[in-house]
Amino acid sequence: MTSAPLPDRLLLFDGVCNLCTGAVRFVVPRDRRGRIRFAALQGPTGRRLLTEQGLNTEVLSTLIYVRQGRTHTRSSAALWLARDLDGAWPLLFAFMVLPCALRDAVYTAVARRRYRWFGRTEACMVPDPELAPRFVD
């Protein structure tokens, strides 16, 4: 059995992290064309992609953005995501000129503290009925 192809733009996020689910709720109104789809890293699509990319399926501390067949992680994922949003958000893509190690150091510092600062839930986010069609799993 072959895996279903991934959407052209897919944001994978930690489904129990309040910061991450807040990011999904932030993206939705800023993607008026509805091009970006979502999946929790804990779900079947998230686990499949982590395995295919050789990433640890137990450590869910990174944002993953699949865009036109390319997989971006950490700060690169956030900046490519910003590039695909409406309004002035694509201007943030200018930060790609910074060394990846510097960008990812900031990203990692926040990722390590995200549960402490923003909290977490016991179960993955269940999308509202109007958001459900944008979720892969």
C-alpha cells in the first residue's frame, strides 16, 4: 500500500502544545486562499513524515513545513510559512539571510520552554468544524 501524497503546503505541529495550536489558529485567517493544510506530529501523517525524513518520532519539538515537496524544519519552516501568509508577513522571510545556526538557536530556546511558558493539553487539538477540512488527519 502506498502513502497518500502530501498537500502542496502542509504545516505539522505539536498537537498538545498550546503555542503550536495557537500558531495554527494564527495562520488560518492569514491564509485566506486556504492553501495551507495542517496535521499534528502525533498523528499518522506526522509520524509518517518524521520517519521518512529520519527525524525522531518521540521528540516533537520542531515545526515542520512541507512546501512544494520540500521539507523545512525549525526556523526555516517558520519563515517559509510566513512567506506563504497574506499581508505583510512574507517580509519576515528576509530573516533567511541570517545564518541558520543563529536562527535555529533562537527557535530551539523557545521550543525548549514552550510547555513551561504556554502550557500543554492532554490530547491533540481537535479542529473546529470550520477548520476540519484543512486538517489532513
